Amino acid sequence: MSGSKPKQTPTNGVRKAPSFDPAPSGRLAAKALKETGVAAAIIGRLAVWNWLPNVSDHAYTKDLDFAVTLADQVKLRAWAAANGLATHELQIGGFNVSSEVALTNVDFIDRCNPEWGNLGTLYEASIGAAMRAGTRLNVGGRLLSVVPTEHLLVMKLAAGRQKDEDDVKALLETTALQIEVVRQLIRAHCGPALVSRFEELLQRMGHPQAKPKYRNS
């Protein structure tokens, strides 16, 4: 479950969900990122598929999610407006571009809404890590950056939903993660409450890198 991180290599593509083919969305996102010069990284369900390719019971998705910075939202929104694309605000911070006609559904997420937990610095750090790692996912014939596993795990843990915790457990059980990197990310971007949750989760799972019984003092 832990140890040295596996070499990051390009994937051969992503599966199609019954109600969502990510290919058109991948092409739209690639065009937006290229024409604006914005750096972004795939997160959410497609990132989980990428890092857990051998898990057979993946949940499906209806959109393609990207981490972007708050500052780059301005460029992407202007691009969408210039291309006649309707946008919809996301409560967690960011916006959606979708079209039933073009079969596209893309979320550009910055997670900078304080009411939902401001994770803007985590998202910014994750994008930078994705650019350095160089892992790409083929979506609709376009190679798009994917967030590293450690950063994806922290995003999922911070989201706090049961389905996200299930993804966290799957990542811990089936991938070689740098646990100390995960701990550093949580301390730097999420605070002590999430530190406690992560350590308790490791203990419940019997993870070999779990710390002695975590106590608040």
C-alpha cells in the first residue's frame, strides 16, 4: 500500500460512461487551455480512473473536472464568452461550461469559496505538481495533465463526502503513495482537523504507515 511512487506514464485513454463520453469535453478543454495559456490538471472521477485502472467497480461521471487557479478563471471566462459558450457558477468555486448539442460538460474548479472550505492554495499547488510530473491522460485525442495521486487524495479527503472517502481508501489500498507527502499537503493547505481525520483513517485501515493512536491535546 505504500513505498516508492510508481513511474508516471501516459495512459491510453479513458473509458466511456453510459451517459457521458468525455472525448468532446476533452477536446473543448484542450482548446480552451491552449488558446488561453492556462495551466490546469484533471481531477475528479477521470483522475481516479487514471490512478486506479484495475478497479472494476468505478462510479461513473457526467462531467470532466479540472483544477484551475482563481486568477486563471478570468482568462477562461473571457474565452468562454468570446466563443459564445454559456457558463454556470459552481458553489465550491469555479464555473461549468456545458452544451447538450455539443455533448460537452466541463467544470473549471478553483475551490476558493470560503463557505465550502477554501482550498485554493491546494489546487494551485496541485496544478504545479501536475505540470512537473508530466503525466498526461488521452481524452478525445488530446493529452491533458492529471493531478498526482497524493494531491488527488487530499482533495478527496477535504471534500468530506462518503464517496470521496471511498476513493481515498481505494487509493490507499491499491496505489503506492508517498504518505509523508500527503501529510505535508494536509498540514500546509487544510489544517489540523483534516490531519486528525487522515491519521484516524490510516489507523482504521491498518495502514503500515499509520501513526500511534492519534490524540488531540
